[in-house]
Amino acid sequence: MKRLIFRLLTILGGALAVSLLAVIIFYFWASSGGYPRNKYEEIVEYNTTNTGNSTSQNKIDQDIFTIITYNIGYLSGLTNNVAVKTNRQLFDDNLLQAIAALKPLNPDFIGLQEVDLASKRSFKVNQVEKLAKSLSFPQAAIGVNWDKNYVAFPYFPISAHFGRILSSQAILSRYPIESHQRIVLEKVADNPFYYNAFYIDRLAQVSKIKINNSTQSRTLVLINVHLEA
């Protein structure tokens, strides 16, 4: 009888050890990312047919520029962070609505937050590229702020999990971006370590942009921030 109990306890202990090891392996895999670190801070160029409408093209002597800041919530609309099943059509429709709203304003610069590059939750669409090309922006400064192999949020049901996340902030510009720096802000110290391991990085994106008029060449500094809620 003692031998049987010992054997059962050994089996149970082995099963618990294997389960614990599996959880640890999953934790480290899921909380790490797969995107190249050297691309976390990147200036990307796009092939566009033009650089905006005639108003934009003739802004050589301008001293007033138009800038828009827009948290697009990865184009999820009213389903943002809600545990509901979504479909590709929802994101395609929201992308068209965003383009339709922004195009008449013809901004010189757009600061985007919560914009996905290749995430399961938004059907792996590069939203920066889609917006830049649709709005005829030739350049974007991209700062990756969320690169995780698996994010188990919203918590229930499992089918609603974000899964693989690659998200960013971005500055779209009609003028040459000379440099771009990605500054990671401190995370909330009161959050548990395991929460912060999966949490989004809050960034300050600092871009230096070359703007000209008829008399001088100037550098405009734009800082795109996404602060803690």
C-alpha cells in the first residue's frame, strides 16, 4: 500500500513538474517577440503617385503646417478591447472610414497611435502602409511598441485572445524625415511583473523633419507620444 501511494505521489509530482515547466516555457515564449530589434526604430519610404493635392504640392513658402494626431485603436472601432468575434470586413470598412475622414483635411503630418503592423487581432494587415499609401504620404517614422508572440487578452473566451501582436506608433510625413528616435517610457511600477511582461511599451517618438521655404532650410521636431491611460 505504501509503495502504491509513493508511486501515485511520484506520478502526481512529475505531472505537476511537467505542467509547471510548460507554463514557464510558454511565459517566456509568449512574452518575447519575433520582430527584428533593429527595425523597432525605422524610417520607411512608400511609392506614391503624388504627395497630396495641389495645396500640399505648392507649400514651398508656407509657415503654417497641418498636423493631426489620431489613436486609431488598431481600426477595431467599438469592438476595441471587447471580447467579441470580429471579421476582416469590419477592419476594412473602418480603414475606409479613416481614409475618408483624413483625406479632405490634407494634413502635412499625422501622428498615429495603436496602429498595427502585423497582428492577429487585425488580420495581419500593415495599417501604417495602408494609410500612408492611401493618403499619399511618401514617408513614415515607425516606432514598434508591442511585439509579443502571444497576448492572452481579452481573457475570456480564449478565441478572443489577441494572440500574436506587432503594433506601433507612427509619424506620416509629406516632408523628408531626417532622423527618428524611439524613447521607451517607464511602465507603471505598481503593475505585477508578469503583467508588464506582456504590456505595451509607451513611447515618445522624436522625429526631425526637413522643411523648406524660399529663404531657408529648417528642421521641424515632431514628438508623437502614447501615454499611460
